[in-house]
Amino acid sequence: MTSTITPDTSATVAISVEEQQFNDLIEADSRIEPRDWMPEGYRKSLVRQISQHAHSEIIGMQPESNWITRAPSLKRKAILMAKVQDEAGHGLYLYSAAQTLGATRDDMTDALIAGKARYSSIFNYPTPTWADMGSIGWLVDGAAICNQVPLCRASYGPYGRAMVRICKEESFHQRQGFEILLELMAGTEEQREMAQDSVNRWYWPALMMFGPPDDDSPNSAQSMAWKIKRHSNDDLRQRFVNMLVPQAAVLGVTLPDPDLHFNEVTQQWDLGEIDWTEFHEVLAGRGPNNAQRLQRRRDAHEEGQWVREAAAAYARKQYALTTTLEMAAS
Amino acid sequence: MTTPGDSAAEIWPLWEVFVRSNRGLSHVHVGSLHAPDETLAVRNARDLYTRRSEGVSVWVVPAAAITTSDPDAKGAFFESPAGKNYRHASYYSKSEGVKHL
């Protein structure tokens, strides 16, 4: 290198001290915390991702709550209730994380019930049989875990911390689903058919949960540069299928992909073509249960309005009472 | 008249939750939640953060009651310990090899 310093004004744009600090933290694989400076795009991207994730947990309670009253035993009912309660908890952890970015709970809820916010397309599929509780646990929660484990290291602190709690709890969800299917597969011919039919219906939608293929995923590159995402959609999907194949063998179910085969070169399972038209249709609101899911969420919100108001009114009254008492005492 | 910490955007104020996982350990911040008052905040915190025996005690604090250091001044504010490594035992290396020191 020569010792002459020529300022290069051609390409580099001067960035602020704050932005440099932000970039350094990301570069060092450290974490960004709520009151740190962050680029507007980073904030927006996180609010979008975290709130969509929260909505998915909340809407995700519906396909399963559908089976609480009809679960085949008291133990199964208790397990399903615990699982649905977990989903509510996951939604709340995530809404809290989004709120640290300046989003409000009311705005997020309004966007959801107005049909403006997205949530995972998987929850727009129906759950007609008990075996679907098994498939949701094994395939849907399994895909979710695969997606979420790397998110525990997301560059935004509150999101990563929420994901740590969620991942701990999800592993119970996946195992209980697997067990439901295992029991059905050890049952009568009819039960085995029910399990296989359910796996046939959930397999492809579960693979779509990882999002569009990498060359059609507009937000992915930036998200990975910011270390919110750690792996590409296709990489995670591949990792998931590699795990599923031996698990399906244990269950004795067939994965409904005639093109699925082991690639000796890559040592991975190559999968057949995914029907992305279906994915985009469901995402656009034209899935089997979109309208029903949103309507139910809207009803629950509206029917709970008086409870929220009454509790706030009671709190105000109590607060006023203690303040008056304290003033009288002083 | 409002409850402390509520706002036009949220009908219920925000509470920060701290859980003591076992006797002998400190309460540690685990997250936050909304609740109309302290009684319900404690109950909601139990339901939300201790479903798997994660705690033996819960604190809730109105988020608005917490005062934090200025995030923009963090460099200067936490500068004082820098260059004072004599505050650490590892600074004193001459006693290396001497037992029970």
C-alpha cells in the first residue's frame, strides 16, 4: 500500500456514528436491544416478522381447540388444553417482543382482525380427524421448531429470548403429536388409514411453512444480512425433510411424495416439486379455512371487549380509592 | 383518571415480570405482560411464565416505574471501570503458584 491517502468519494456513503455502532454489533454477532439505535428497515422488518409470528401462534390455537371436547380420553384432553394454552403463551411472548419495538398490541390485533396482517398459511387448513392432532404436532410443530431453533440466535435480543422459551415448550408439542400417530399406527386398519390420510394432507403444507424458495423470497437476503434469519428457506426445508424420513419409517407412514429419493452425492433427501400456486392462494386468503379463522378471532376479540373494559374500570377505581386514602392519611 | 402506566394505545398497562426459580437465587427478568392491576398482573405472570414449575416467587413491576440509564450515553456512563483491572483478582499475577490465594 502507498502512504498517500486519497479520500474515496466514489462509492461509499458516509454513515452516522449510531449506524456504525449498529453495524459493528451485528458484525460481532452481538445483540441489538430495544433502546439501541437501529435502521428503520430493521425495525420494520422485525415488527412484521414478530407480529406475524405472534398472530400465527394465536390463530394456531383454533385448529386444535376444535378437538379439545372430542379428544379420546381425559388425559388427551388435558394434554391438548396444555398445548393450546402454550400457543396462547407463545403469542403473548411474541407480542411483547414486538412491543419493545414501538408496535402496540391494539394496532397488531386490529391489523389481524381486519385481515391486513399475515399469519402462517398452515393454520388455514381444516382438522377433520383426531389424527390431525398427531400430524399437527409431528409435522407442523416439527417444521416450526426447525425454523425457530436458529431464531433463538436472532440479532434482536427480545426476539431471541422469546424464541428460547418457545422452543423449550415446542418440543413437548412435537413429541405428543408423534405419539398420537404412533398409537394410531399400532391400532386397527381403520386407525392406520386415518393416520396416513392425515399425513398425506399435512405433509406438503408443512413443507410450505418454510416460505417460498430462495430465489423467490424477497426479504430473505436482507434478513440474513441483519442476522435475524440464520439459514435460507430451502436449507431449513431440506434439513426438515432429512429428519422426517427416518421418523416416518419409525411410524410406518408413507410421505406423499413419489419423487422423494436419497441423493448419494449430496447425502440428502431430494424432494419433488412443491405446488407453490396452492401456497400463494392460501396466503392470499383463499385457503380452506381463512375466513372462518379470522371470523372466530374477530368474534373472540369483540366478545371480550367488555371484560377488558370492566377490568380497566375496576383498576382505575381501586387506584383512585388508594390515592384518596393516602391523601387523607397524609 | 387512569391506572398508572396505561396509554391511549393500550387499555391495560405493561408490567415487567421477574421470577425466582428457586430459593437462594435472585429474581430474574423473564418478560412482560399487560394487566389492569397488580393482582391480575401477578396471576397472569404465573399463568404465562411458570406453567412448568419455573418459579417459586414472582415480582411484577409497572414498566413505567423503571428508570434506566441513558442508552445514548452508554460509552461514557460505563467508562469508569475501564483501565481499572486491578479490581480483578487476575491482575495480581506474582502470587501465581502459591496455594490458597
